[in-house]
Amino acid sequence: MYQFPEHLLGGYQKFMNGRFAEQQARYKTLAETGQQPKTLIVACCDSRAAPETIFDSGPGELFVVRNVANMVPPYEPDGQYHSTSAALEFAVQSLRVKDIVVMGHGRCGGIKAVLDSGAEPLSPGDFIGKWMNMLKPSAEQIAGNDMMTAAERQRAMEHVSIRNSIVNLRTFPCVQILEQRGKLQLHGAWFDISTGELWVMDPKSGDFSRPGT
Ligand SMILES: [Zn+2]
């Protein structure tokens, strides 16, 4: 028998009685004036690393694109389907966001898959395998380093995926131009699911540290 997931209906009721009731005026204004978020977040699909939750943000505050392993592909105007590039184009050119944050996270399944060279495709299409190929050159180097522990390799690769996305962001002419004009800033961040720690990437060195520490 058909059943819409009950936990979603329950959550929705709570939302209507809670957050929506409290912020009704804000939702109404947003509906009338449109969204004007100042921040684009590129995050992973992982259910444990939802940007709106982590940054405690309300409606209209964050423009979020999520994909496996928080990746931005390079600028490729080739007529193929590019969902992340489409979201990026809209955020930068239409919404004129001021900041783009690429947020990775600990225990990322996509990263684990790219480090595991023996991983079998999940389906004949092997969409994850092909998507993660973007990180293959770095992953092969890190996976082959047996002086690192598995946890160190995983963490290093999670950081690499963030830096790689930032490098690829700069292949988009609109990003490059606006960044040069000082109208757009690019940031990297990494969220540790187990402790809740947020680590922020130094834009010059690429190292991650905890803000305020
Ligand atoms: Zn992930």
C-alpha cells in the first residue's frame, strides 16, 4: 500500500507549528521579495552534514548545492548536464552571492570510495566511480602512501577534495572576475561529525584550523 513517509509528515507538522509559525512574517517577505542569500555553500549529500543545521541558518540565508563529496567540477561548457555548475552560475550571476563556502566533512563515504581502488561499482552505471574520478590522481597518491594510517589518508583526502573544488571554482570565468574585483570570496571548511568541530581553511596556506583557536 502506498504510504508517504510518516516521519516526514510528523516533522512537517512540527515545522508548521514551530519554525514556520514563529517565522511566518519572514517567509511572507521572502515570498514577496524573493530570495537574496549572500552565501553559496557546496556541501556533501551526507545526511549528517546539513549546512542549514550546522550554521543554524534560517529561511533565505543559504543557497546550498549538495553532491557526493562536495565537489565542484571544472568549467566545461560542453552541452552536458552539469547540475553543480548550473547552481553555481545562478548563485554567482543572478543572486550575486558574496561568499562561496566549500564544506567537506569527516567520514565521507564518497572519499572513502575513491581511496578504495578495489571498490566494486554500486550499479552498472558506476555514477559514483565516474563522479569521483575528478579526485583520482590525488587519491592514487594518497592511497599508495602506507606510512599514513587509514584515518590520516581519509582526512587528507577530505581536505584535498575541498581544495580541489576551490581550484575548480576559479576555472569559471564569472568566479575569477568577481574574485579579482573583490566582490566574491572563496572559503574552505571541514566539519567533524563526531565532535561537531568546524575547521576553516586558511586561504593562503590551505591548512585547516579551528576558528578562534
Ligand atoms: Zn560526504
